[in-house]
Amino acid sequence: MHTIPVENQPSFRVGVLGASGYSGRELCALVLGHPQLTLAFATAHSQKGSTLRVKAAGRVHEVPLIGPDEADLAGADLVFAALPHGASAEWVARVIAAGTRVVDLSSDLRPGHGGVVHELPAGVPQDAPYGLPELFRDGLRGARVVANPGCYATSVLVALAPLARAGLIAPGGTVSIAAASGVSGAGVTPKFEYLFAEVTENYRAYGVGNSHRHLFEMRDTMSRLGADCDLLFTPHLLPVDRGILSTISVPLSRPLTDALEPYRAAYAAEPFVELTTGLPALADVQHRNVVRIGAVLPTGMRQPTLLVFSAIDNLVKGAAGQAVQNANLMLGLDEAAGLMR
């Protein structure tokens, strides 16, 4: 196959709205290390006028942070909106009005809109393509707007999709999900419960009783994939920086003899899905844009059951890396460009 040299490939200018947050910083690093993207601007609200130090491509870069109103939206080919939930949609509308493509990392455009009932600003699609390339790649190629999935939703949906599409989830059954995330998933806004002394040497559940915002996009997507099941989702906080490990109990409609068979069939050609006959761990996926999946058929169960384990880096495949993967598809680039597998 003939490969076009990088110096002869098209280059695109991209901006990052909300670059001072954890996902925004990760985006800046990925853009600076990308062979075909250049960082047009990086914005911050309270930290405008300061400089963000980002390590990429083997060196430290000094990125000036400007106010969002100073950003030349029309001068960029694509903008990443890494802004708070509820505040992002307004800026997505501005980017669209400027004629620029946009990847939104908030819950504002996702299926179910994070459970918040609101009217999106004029010009913002109510049904923006949902940016899970492993499931909905065709709708992302050349798209003008993409809703980047939540980190928990990415871990869970990539693990459940092959079972849903194959009719392997027992109709009317309950899929139980216990997922644990590093503290960076809570964002940079200071809160008492995320202080070092509160988190270290501790492990606790939160968002219990099916109250987490990511459930809305999970339910909507599972229905879209043909599953008829309840999701019981309990997130936990880990005393680590980054990573998500999901343990998922799935009631099966029929017995399986090979726990990984549905995944081999579904993901054989996927560059960012790894299957393991062992158990995935956070150390396997940190700083990588991958979903690592393992599965076990538990013994002593009256109903056929599958235990699925899914690990991702919440800031990469769960946020910034997936956003770059989506941007590559939107801009007609190699989907894996600039991303670590």
C-alpha cells in the first residue's frame, strides 16, 4: 500500500475551548503531538492570560491561554469544546455559526442530554452523531458536529454492544455495572470530597441508585442496539489519578462456551479494542486510547451469566483521545493518527 509522506498530507488548525481542565489539557497535548493537526488556540475562563505547560512529542510546550471570546472560531477547521455540562451547548452553537466543525465533550448533546431537559440553542442538532467509533463509525465520517461520549459510558457500551447486537442479553434482565474511576474524572473544580486527605487510602461508591448522568446515554444507546434490559449502575471513586475499571454482570439469553467469542466476532478489526484472556487492569491502558476487555463465565449460576471486565483511561479513550479519534474521522484522516494504542 502506498503511504503518503506526512509532510505531503493535509494539515488542519484546531482549537480547544476549556483547555485548563483535565480533558482540555490532554487535548492540547494530543493536538501538539499529532502529525496533521496544529493548535490554533486554547481558551480558559478564570485562567486566561496564563500559560499552560503541556508535555507532547518528547518536549514541554508553553501554551498561552486566551479568553473564549478572543478565540477565532472561524479561523479553525475544527474546535474541541471541553466545557462544563450545561455551558457547552451555547459555545457549540457559536462554533457552528462560524462554519467550523466541533466535537463536544460535555453531556449537552449526548443521547438523553445527561438527563437535563432543555432546549438546545438554535443551530445545534438535537440528535448529533454519538462519537463511539467502534459502534457508529459511518455516521462520524465527515460529520459537522459530534457528541463525545462520557467516560463511564465508553467503558460500559463498548463492553456490552457485541452482546446486545447478538441478542445475548436476556430480555427483561438486569445488567449490573460496578465501575471505579480515578479522581481526574471529577474535573479540576476544587471540592472537599476530592481533597487528597479524603481520597487517599479510601474507596467509596457515589452517584448510587442510578443517579449518574452517564446512565441516560447508556440506556438510549443500549435500546438503539436492540437490547431490552435494565441497567443498574454504581460508580466508585478510586484513589488514583486516571483510569476506569468496569465489572459488568450480564444475564444471558443462552449459554456461551467461549466467553470472548462475541468480542472476537465484533472487534477483530478494531484498532482501539484489546481482548485479553486474563483480566484487564488500569496499568494496561493508562495514557493509551484503548478499551481492554476480558470476560469470564462464572460457575454456580442458575441462569447463564457472563462477567465482563472493561478498562480504559478516562482522560484518553474516555475523553480527549476519543475526541481526537472522532476528529480524525470528521476531517478524513487516518482514524489512529496521533493516538497511542
